[in-house]
Amino acid sequence: MVRPGDTLYSIAWRYDLDYRDLARWNGIGPNFRILAGQPLRLRPPAGSPVPRARAPGDAPRPATPAAGASTATGPSLAWVWPTEPASTRAVPGGGLLLMGSSGQEVRAAAAGRVVYTGSGLRSYGQLLIIRHSESLLSAYAHNRELLVREGQEVAPGQPIARMGEAGRQAVLYFEIRVNGKPVDPLPYLSGRK
């Protein structure tokens, strides 16, 4: 059931689904508009083909990690680090914890459109999701302040938020998803932090 404040992107994120599959299974049009109280199917209807699960080696990767561009998702994107971390820790299953200072600038890692801002997803705090292509999203969690709004176009390196805290540590959780599934973000990011 769609809750107030939910978007198709946030629901797909919550259940590790591709937003396009979720739209198709529920007959949602290309505007991806949903309404509070609307029931949503989280699995394909009986008799529908089930989306193929990606094997770990199937995820699109940049041609050269140092270049920070992805060649398997349409136009090449220039990727930058979303903040200047004091330290970095990989999270099992994909994603990075980037430690820093509370209020530190968080930047868009690549060009795209903001498709979700809010705190409706438990354990992510203030979350921001950017859509970079049909199959590519990035997420920025545990923000203290959001500097952009849903629907806004952003450029690589543009300030989008201020780092908040998770527990007692100032941290940004950063994730890239390809077709709804988390991937290792390190090959996408350029060497410059």
C-alpha cells in the first residue's frame, strides 16, 4: 500500500526492485505517478516473465575506472566523489560509508535528475536519490540538510546536501544501483576526491 510521501522510486529502493518493473507490474504510465493508499504489486503477475537476476559479473562497469565513465548505460557519465571523506568503508552488498564532518558538503556524483528526497525509508535518514539514466540511480543517505528538490536537474559536483550523522558518527552512505540492484561504486568514481 502506498504511504503518503512514497514515490515509485522510494518503494522500488525499499524492496530492491527496478522501478520500471514495478511500474510495468502495476500498469503505471511513463510519468510514474502513484497515489497514497494505492495498492501495489511487488511481484510480477502470474504468467509474466520474471526479470532475470544479474550475476555479480553482469553489472555494467566503466570502461576504465580512472576515467569514471560508464559505457553500458547510454551516454557516458563523468563521476566524481560525492564528498571528501576522512575515511571510507565498503558496505557488504554494495555501497560506501564516507566518514567526514557534520555539515560537510555532499555533491552529486554524476549528472541527473533528483527523483526522491525525504526520510520515508527507515534507516536511511534524510535520503536523496538521483536518476542518471533508465537503469542507473545513485543514493545519498544520512543527510542533515537537503539542498535540492525532487525534479531538479543536477550537474556532477553540484552541492546537493549537507552531511548528517548515523549513530554518533558524521557519515554519508553512498550507493549506486544498476537495474535496481546495488553495485560496487568504486569503479565508477574518479581518482579525485
